[in-house]
Amino acid sequence: MDYRPPISVEEELRMLAESHTAKAPPRIERVEIKDCVFWIKRPERLNLRYRLQKGDPRAAFERERMAFHEMNAARAPVPELCAEGEDFIVLPDCGKDLRYLLHVEESDTARRELLLESARTLGRFHGLGFSHGRPSPKDMCLSDSGVVMLDFERYRHKNNTPKGQARDLVVFAFNVIAHSPRAKGFLKDAVAAYREVAPSGTWELAQDWCSKMRWAEWFAKPAQWRKGGHGREFKAVPDLFDLFLQRA
Ligand SMILES: Nc1ncnc2c1ncn2[C@@H]1O[C@H](COP(=O)(O)OP(=O)(O)O)[C@@H](O)[C@H]1O
Ligand SMILES: [Mg+2]
């Protein structure tokens, strides 16, 4: 009789990821295999205009793959790659993202703790020498093993420096102010939690960067009256400077 051994989860993931190549596959896909959830991520398909704006999506995909290899080897707070191929990587499900949780969590105490834990995670990640490139609660998830970071398409070795980490801290705070209004009141405490575990000096570098960038506030002013989308981001600028320049 023709006996075929049961295929492993990894083989099944690979088949699933590769079976899409003929069609236009989704960039991010949530799949379930044997009661386990996984996420398949593929290179972004961009038209010429977006390629010019956002850069080569293939290079971004390779940056992310390299990031996972290096960060898994360093046991950084990121999910472990489950499978990979030329055009895909597969990650385990890491739970809900922090932006969502900060939005739906009703308890102030729990919301504060979520933000502090995400800041500590960024601090530990920096402590290992890495820098994310554009960290945001949207790219952090609350997994069974704690908060993990995702989305490394902007990962670059040249940013794995105190300066790159300082910029990460500013961008993280900016994203909280702009997109997680229910959590921004806890940012001061979150920065303190970050500083307890992060390399020393990052906060001071972030402050320097903000004092040099203060002029950006003037550009942001008229736009503060705009509604939604980018308006929200422009409006975040004064709060960001208040936080880093300790004006409030
Ligand atoms: N392994 C995962 N576990 C849970 N959610 C995930 C996972 N991978 C991606 N996601 C969800 O998909 C979203 C987009 O994935 P991400 O890697 O950030 O791609 P993009 O480059 O499009 O931002 C994330 O913000 C998160 O909500
Ligand atoms: Mg993302």
C-alpha cells in the first residue's frame, strides 16, 4: 500500500504559502493549520508611483527576513520564523496588536500597564543592540510570551546605533500620541519604564534630536486644524515636544 507519512506543520505552511504564487496573493494572510494560527507575509506589490515613493518592496522584504534571522538568534522579543521561501515568511500568531488593545481596554490601570510593557519591550530590544526603524503599538502584539515586535521592513544595520534607537523612541512616542489617544496620558510613565531597561543615553539623544527639530512645530501649526488622517499626526507634534523637552 502507498504509505505517506503525515506532513509536518512546516511543510503544510510551505505548501500553503507557495500554492498562491500563480494568483495575486494577499500581502498579509492569516491562516489556520491544525488549530494553530499563522501569518504569511509576502513582498508588497507596488505600481511605479508607489515604488518611487516607498522604495523597492523586494529589498524591504529581504530586510525583514534578515531581521527575523538576526533577532531570533539573539532571542529578541520577536516571533520565531516558522517557515520561509523566496517570496514568503511565516510567523506564528502573536495575538492582538497593542494599538487595538490600547483602544479597547476599559481599565485605566490595565491600559497603563499595556503601554508600559510595550515601552519596556522596546527598551529590551534596544538593549540587545537592535533598532526597529519605525516602531509603533500597531507593530507590537501581546503574545502568550509577552509583548513582541513585528514589521521589520525598515530594519537596517546602520540604524543599530544609539542614534537609531533614540529615533525609534521618538517615533514610538509619536505614534502613541497620534494614534492611541486613550494611552497618551501614560507616556511619561512609559518613557520612565523604557529608561529602566534601555541602554543609557538613548533618552538624552532623543531629547537632543527633539530640540534640534523644534522648528517643525511651526510647520505643524496650521495643519492642526485639519481633521483625521495626517491632521492627527501634525497635531501630535506639540505633545511630542512637550514630552521630550519636558515642557508640561
Ligand atoms: N504574527 C502575527 N501575529 C498577529 N498579528 C499579526 C502578525 N503578523 C501581522 N499581524 C497583523 O497584521 C498587521 C500588518 O502586519 P505588518 O507586518 O505590520 O505589515 P505591514 O508592513 O503591512 O504594516 C499587524 O499590524 C498585525 O495587526
Ligand atoms: Mg505594520
